[in-house]
Amino acid sequence: MKIAHAPTEIAGQMGILTKQLRKKGHKVAGFNGFHTFLNYKNDILNTDAFEILKDFQFLIDNVEIFHFYNTNTFLTDFADIPLLKAKGKKLIMHHWGSDVRKHELVKKLNPYPLPPTYYSDEEIDRQLSFLSQFIDVAIVQDYEAYQYVKDYYKKVYILPLACNLEDIEPAYPSVTNNDPLIIHAPTNRAFKGSEYVEKAIEKIKGKSTFSFRLLEKVSHEQAMQTYMKSDIIIDQLLCGSYGMLSVEAMAMGKPVIAYIREDVRNHFPVDLPIVQATPENIDKVLLELVQNPSLRNQIGMASRQYVEKYHSVEKVVMELIKVYEAL
């Protein structure tokens, strides 16, 4: 198959997926026009809308499947979508959560408020209503995001986040370490619930020995190097699911703390090893891990196994290929 992924790299997924698709013999290009301090650069073309449009006719002539990300396409107001549809192209929209979370629906589904997303509820409805006239199939990473798009598209697939395990060697927490390093690395403090993490750290100071590091505004490569040295990683405490930080940390063999909403957890495999915490009890949950190096090690080993079973890029791309073949 000849496939183009565009135009927004999210959590390194475009690079991971396109590389594996090429390994499977498909002709794939990834175009990213969204640039941040995370600086994802592997196996994609970091470019901008102007440069992409220079090759737009080539893409129309040569690409069979267009896999779009984050409610973005090549042109503003989705002007390219009717054209691509008329040309008989197969189209997919891959939503990631923040592009589709309506404020009113968040209030119904989630016990904790989340900061505003990119768009208003009216804009999200307008965008999804338009796109779903031309795009039959959407992809989301989990059941939490599924709720926001299920009423628009003819078919919504849940495709787990993909992790290239060849790039991540496990470094399990030592069972003899009584001074664990805790890391919290928010890309958006309000969304991740960082204020509750910091309050929890203050509460447990003096109750046990540990180190804490808040990691912000560093490249993905630098962040990964720091995660490897950690013993506990705190992901997010508000949205009710887990993200790529959790997947990468679990792949390293680290115990991860996050809040998983009950209805969302019911759709994950039963062996999900993420340590459940809420803004109300994060201090107690954290202290138990700090004081129990054997528990950290056990959860870390279970975490690596979980990623191998459910998030390995080989398995995720096999499922993605089935989605493509069903278009």
C-alpha cells in the first residue's frame, strides 16, 4: 500500500507507525508540520504546510491512503478532504483526545475538570460533522477518547499507542534502593494535575527518603534518558486514562502512577499494571511505593510485560494494516 501520514506528529506515533509499516513492505511517508520542544524527528519529514503543498499533486497522484492526525489535514477548513474523496482516496482521521474533548461531555463523563482544549464545543462539533461526511473511519487510542467521536463516524477503531521496544531496554527499580527517584514530566501542568503531584510530594516529605524531579520543556530524547534513572513515574491524575509517557515508562520497567477512570479501565486488559491514584489519595499511593522497593520492582517487571503484550509496534501495526485493508 502507498500511504501518507500527516500533518501533525503526536507523541512520536507518526514516526513509530510509519517506520514499522515500511518494514512490512508498504510505501509510507510521514509529514509533520507541528514543531515543539519535544523535537520528534525519527522517520518523518519535519516540514511546514507551504512545503507540503509543493508536493500535493504528487501525493494525489501516488498515494492510496491518507492517514490524518489530530483533526488536521493539509489545508485550512479541510478544503482538501472533498477533493481527495472525489479522487477516490481512502481517508482516516486519527484523533488523540485534546482535539475532540467537548467541555460539556467532559463534565458528564469525568469527575475532574480538564482545561479547555484547542477548540470550543461548537467548533469540535462543526469539524467532526464536516469530516465525517467524507471520512468514514476514525482511530482513537483508548475508550476515553472513543466517547467523544463515536457518534460521528461510521466506524471508530481503538488502536493502542505503539512503542518500539527495540529502542527501550528495561531498567527495573533496584530492590535495594531506599532513596528512589520520582519523576513527573508534564507537557501541560493543568491537564496532568501537576498541582496535586506537588502537594503530595510536600505531604510525604519527612516520612521517607526519596528524590523528586519535575521535568519540563526538554526534548523527548533528553526526557527518555532521565526516565531511565527513575524508580517511580507519575503520569496524569485527571483525564482518566494513560498516555505515551506511561507506555514508555512501563517499557523501561518503571512503575507508573496515574488516574484511570473506572469505565475506561474496564476496557483495558485486566493485567494493566498502572498504579491507580486520584488527586485525593496520590500522597498515600506514592508513599507506599516509596517505602517498598520490592513492590516497585515487581510492578516494573509487570509493566514491561504489559507493553510487550499490548503496545509493541509490531502488534499495533498488524492491527493498523487490518484497518487499512478494511477501508
